[in-house]
Amino acid sequence: MTTIHTFKIRLEKRREAILQDRESMKQATEQVELDQACVGRLSRMDAMQQRAMSQASARLLDIELQRIKTALSRMDDDEYGYCIFCDEEIAEKRLQFDPSLLTCISCAQEAEKNN
């Protein structure tokens, strides 16, 4: 049986890794130089595509970071491990897979059907 303390350590480590990744991504998401004298058209297009991909990755990391923050907050409030929709206990194996999950499998499936 995994303890909440173990999940908390995993969440804190992942949060630190994300923050480090975000720091290293800053340069990749900076404005692309559009001066044709410096960079050719295809190189600019490639740079713009790389920038867009980096921005999308950064948005996904921000979402994961928010989920981690919410999970850690729920730990502090003794609400961790319970679904935010139905208040049923989230299966331990589900939390072992991703300790930042906030919903039970039934509610997650229902939300997936509605999207």
C-alpha cells in the first residue's frame, strides 16, 4: 500500500522537474527573428514551427503543474485520493500511475464521453 507521503514526494519531484524544463524552454519560445537578411525563408518557417511546438509543450506543462499544485493542496486539506466530482475514493493503482489525478475512473470516463 502506497502512502500519501510517497505520492507527495513524487509530486514534488515532478513539480521541480517541470519548473526546470520550463526554465530551459524559455529560449525556445522567444520571438523568432524575421529579418530576411539574417535568416532564409525556410529557416524562419522552421524556427516559427519550432517556437509553436515549444509553446504548446509549455502549455501542457503548465496544465500538469496546476494539477500537481491542486493535488498537493488536497493533501494538505486531507481531501487527497477522493474524486473531485463524486467524492468516491480514487483507486490506488490509478494514483500510482499518476498521483496528480483528481477523478475516479468512472468520472474520468464520463467526462471523456462528454467531450
